[in-house]
Amino acid sequence: MILLISYSSAAVNIDSDEKLTNITNANHPSWSPDGKKIVYAANQAIWIMNSDGSEQKKLYDGMAWEGEPEFNDDGTMIYFAAESKKAFSARYISIHVMNLDGSNGQKLTETADSRAPSVSPDGTRLVYSSRVSGNYDIWTMATDGTDQVRLTDATGDENSPSWDNDGNTIVYSSAGDIFTIGINAVRPVELTHDSYDNVEPAYSPDGDMIAYASNIGGDYDLWIMDSEGNSEIKITSDRSSERAPAWSPDGRKIAYVSNRDGEYNIWVMTLGDEDIKFEIPEKNIEAEDNSISNTHIAKLREYAISKPKEFIGIVLVVSFVFVVTFVGSFLRKIS
């Protein structure tokens, strides 16, 4: 019986791929719900611009590290991570929220590093990564910072959480692989199973696909897989690093960061009008009704079924004779 696993290739048509910023250390783009704005981090500050790259403006700079900005569900507020410090304590990263114009900033978490906030589709909760229990785990909380609940408890760090479209499942990365976990689930589901570094996953708006970055080719490239992790498509192939993918609300564009021009900047690719269709690998067993054509093997199988005790006895005797003969031959050679 021969087991064959066939993988069918698929491709994604890219209509355009444009560089939007000309700055250094840009990272973590996030689309506004209407698709008209992109908020991002650069040079330890929070910036905002139109989705075509125009009207770039520094939105917030607290003279410390700030990053990982995310719009809320209606586009009126921005959540982000920032370095904080209390008197007589070490610095730590906390989650903050501010108005769209950068005003009225408020800190939502205290004491231990908490970062990478992502707002649920209904706008009522945040998922984020926190090391309040030692290493980074995935947590959720209300958008005002209350009702903090831990979802995962692995031995390694878990990062970059993102909600699916119905708010019931969260995708994240851990130890170089992509996982999902339901908000009421006990165990996560592993979607990637390889020795590469698969990071920064993000659900598509319809929840059917996950974009992520992987260093399978050496440098990081962008990939898309179906939401079950059954099929993957590579969508960038530059000799540079492409990371931090973020879907536009209509699912036709992906903002990301790339250093193909030397410095990390924000880029946006526009996908073709064709729907991305994954051809799921199929397991095909090549056999005629799972039957055995060799007549001698068929007779041996029939004997084993009809007289199992005698068959086991014969197997044990043959195995014993084989071992004695092999060991005896080996001892004669070394004596």
C-alpha cells in the first residue's frame, strides 16, 4: 500500500506594490476601519497617514519607546504599547490608549510587560501578550483595562495575537510556529509544523485566511495560508525582509514593512480581483480496495487471522533463531 500526499500549487496576483514611507525603523502598520488611514510606528513614536501615503504626521511621542499601534473598532481611538517607569522600579512596557488626534492618553496595564494589543471585532475586548506570569502569554481584557483573563500558559513566549472576524478565535505565534485558540478553549491548535520562524500572523477580514511572515527562504517573506493551516502561498520573494502584514478592511490590500531599499518602511500591495483559492492537500491511497495482490502474503495474513496463537509462536521462534544466529556470527568474527 503506497501513501501519496499531493500538494497543488496556487498563486496570488499582485496588481501593485508601493512604498508609502521614507523613514527609518518603520513597523506595525494598522488600517483604520474605513480603510482611509494607516497608523504605524517609526523611530520610537506613533505616526499616522492616509492609506495612499499622503499627509504623514507624528501622532504621539512620549520621549520613550512607543510601538504596535492598533485602531479600535470604530476608528476613533488608537491602542499602542509604550515603555513606562514608576518611581523606584525598572522600566516595563504597558498598553495605552489615546484619541485619534493623539490626545487624552491613558495607561491600561501596570507592573509587567504587556504589549501587542488587538481589538475584538465588536470593540469590547483587547487581546494582548503579557509576561505578568513570567513569560509572554496571551491575555484578554476589557478595553478599559479591567477583567484581565489569561488564555495560554506555555513554557515559551507567545506573541502577536490577532482576532478572527467573529471574535471567537485568536491566532498568535509561539516558538516559531502559528497557533490558534478559541476564547473558551482549553488547548491551542498548531497550524504550522516546521523548523522555520513563522511569526506575526493576521486574520483576513473574512476569517478565511491568515497572513504571516516566515524565514523559510532565509530572509523573511510574506505568506498566506487558509485558516486551518492546510495550504500556504508565498506572496513575496525579495532578497530582503518583509514582515508585519496587515489586511485592509476590504481584504484587497496588505500593508507590511520591508527593508528592500535599505531601511524598514511601510509598503502596501494590492491583490488582484481574483479570489484566493487554496487547493487543499489530499491524501490518496493507491490500492485496489485496500487488498493485497501477493498470494503468499495473502495466505500468511489469512493464517495469522485464523490461528493467531500459532502465528505468534512461529514469529517468536523465527525471531529468536535470527537473533542467536546474528549474535553467534558476530562473536565468531571478533574472536
